[in-house]
Amino acid sequence: MKERILTVGVAILLLIVSFSGCIDEKSKLIYVDDDGGADYTQIQNAIDNASDGDTIFVYNGTYFETLVINKSINLIGESKDKTIIDCQKSSEINQTNIILINADSCTIKELKIIGPGTSSDMVGININASNNTISNNIILKNYKGVYIGRDSKNNNVSWNTISNNLYGIATSFSDNNNISKNNISLSSFYGIYLSVSHTNNIFDNTVSYSDFYGIRIKASENNKVYGNTVVDNKHGVYLCCGSGNNIIYYNIFKRNIEWNAHDDVYNQWDNGSVGNYWDDYTGEDDNSDGIGDIPYNIPDEGGDIYNEDRYPLMNQFDI
């Protein structure tokens, strides 16, 4: 049995959530402890008995559950390394989501979410709503680590460690989301995948060791991709199938095995003054301004050149 003493870090986290407007004066703080000694021993029971605006604090432990969230709540673990939701022994293993969010304005933080493996249909966190925050979690061994579904807008997915999934983060028919500061690695297919999703921001992520593409953008327009490190993937970034009017700049592309970038449509690969760092760029910088003197060509899948980075960076930068 655990004592109900919040660590300084957790107390600060709850204060941040409170001041962000997620907790109002009428909201409750509900405790979950798999060892007993709290309000509930199962997270779903706490969710079922919560109201909009409540915060559910989950003590360290392993919870063999899948969750459905139909209320605007905050779900916060004590520690993302030790507050574990493991679906493998859950009685609901036939479900296809470990956490399904059907309500707007939820916060999910400080959890380790473990799926049954990439051969399953399991989604770590399925966002089926808008204005949600998914932050500081570890998400492992799923078909999709985080999925932002149809008509789900203005969600923020940030500061997560997402590894060993088929897809790290995927969107479909979903606009105006922010995907930022995540560490996405060892994806069997794609690290980040946008499908028919527009005006999203993908920035400051590290995407590595994907078996196919670090980032793939399909039938998606007006997205911004900047400040990312795309490294050690089979392929770096690929835009296809009507994905036009996207802007890709101030990224690092290096050690991607077959190629760094392909673009089958027309997109902008710099912001008008700053492009990307390419480890296979062979141009010179005679005036020492940090920008290559000739553009970096970006071919399509057939090898034809329709796009170029006009201002390739000569040196890497720190994100």
C-alpha cells in the first residue's frame, strides 16, 4: 500500500495542469493505486466515476487494462517509467485501443503504455476528439503508437518516447494538430505518417531507425515540417499522392540508408532564406554564410527533379 504523499515533481505537474485551465474549482482529484489504499484500484473504474474537469492521478504500478475516455478529464501517472498500462493480460485484449479518447480537452501524461506487438491491431492512444494533450508518455509495441483520427483537430502530441510500433504517430483526415518534440524510433513502417491531413505542424521531433520512411506525407497539404532530425531510417521523408503546398525547412537529414527525400508533387523545401541540412550535399559555400551556393535537388520516385532546397545548410544545428 502506498502512502498518499505526492512528490514535489508530481505536485508541480498538477499545479501546471490546474493553472492551464484544465482543473476548475469544482473538479476533483481522484487517486488510483493497483495495491489498494486509494479511491480505486483500476483506472477505468476511476474514469467511469469521474466528471468533466476531474484529474485522475495514477500511482506507480502495472495496470492490465484498456481504457475508454468519454469525459474531459486529466489522466496523469506518477512516473512515466513506472506507471504502466499493459494490455497483454487485460480482459479486454480483444479491443483495438489501449486508450481511446472520445472526449475533447483531455490530458494524458506520465504513463508507459505497452501493447502486444506490431502484429496486432492495437493502438496505444487513439484520439477521436479535439483539443487534447498527449505529453511525456512512453508508448511501445503497438500497431500505431498514437493515432489522430477523422475530424480530430487542435491536438498536441509532444515530448513522448514512441518506439517499436508499426507506425509511431499517424493521422487520417485530421487537421490543425501539433506533433512536436517526440522521440520516435524503431518503427516497422513509418515514424510519422500524415494521410489526408492538412495544416498540421510537425516540429522538433527526432525520427530514427524506421524500416521504411521516417516521415511520409500522403494526400496532405499545407503542413509545416521544421526543426526535425530524421536520421538512420531506410528513407528520410517522402511526399506523394497530391501532397502539395507543404513547407519543409530547417530539418536535419542524415544517415538515411537509401535516400534523404523524395517528392512526387510540388512543395517548398526552404522558408525563403533557410533550407535543410543534408549529409549528402556536395555543394560549396564560397562566401561562408552557412548556405550552400547551389540548390539541393530533391527527386521524385522516378528520379525526375521537380523540387529543390534553394538554401541548403552547410552545418548541422542543435534542436
